[in-house]
Amino acid sequence: MPNTPGADVRQSPYASKLASLEPEGIPALALAALALLDAINAGKVVATEPGSRALLESLYLLQDALHGASDALPAALAGFLSTVEGASHG
């Protein structure tokens, strides 16, 4: 990923979790994430609490970056991880 100010995902605890996966686990994780994104897009996952809504909103931005311009991906990923980590500690 390109260097984007404020988008250093290496500091996220999720980066170490990803690094600990066996290579066979990465496609399984990607498939689960894609299925979750499809469920969210289809309205099968609904957020009623403000914190949960913020997570979904940041996930939409990340999904747009995944399917769009790759230069938007680092900031979208950092924003999503920041929102997740803030929700976990809030």
C-alpha cells in the first residue's frame, strides 16, 4: 500500500492477527468478508446503535475503495480500523 499520512495499518492489532494466519486461511477470511459485505449491502445486517452505524458507514467507504481507485484504499482501511478499534474501546 502507498504511504498515506494517518493510514499506518501496521499499528493496528488486526495487522498482527492477519500476519498470524496460515496461507490457507487468507482465502477463507476473504470469502467470509465478501459474504458479510454482501449481507450488509442486501440490508440483512442492520445497525440501530450509533457506534454500529459508524462501523457500517466506514465499511461502505472501505468497500468502495476496494472496488475503486487503489489510492483510496489505505485511508479507507485506516478509517475503518480506527472506527472498529474506537468501538471496541469505547
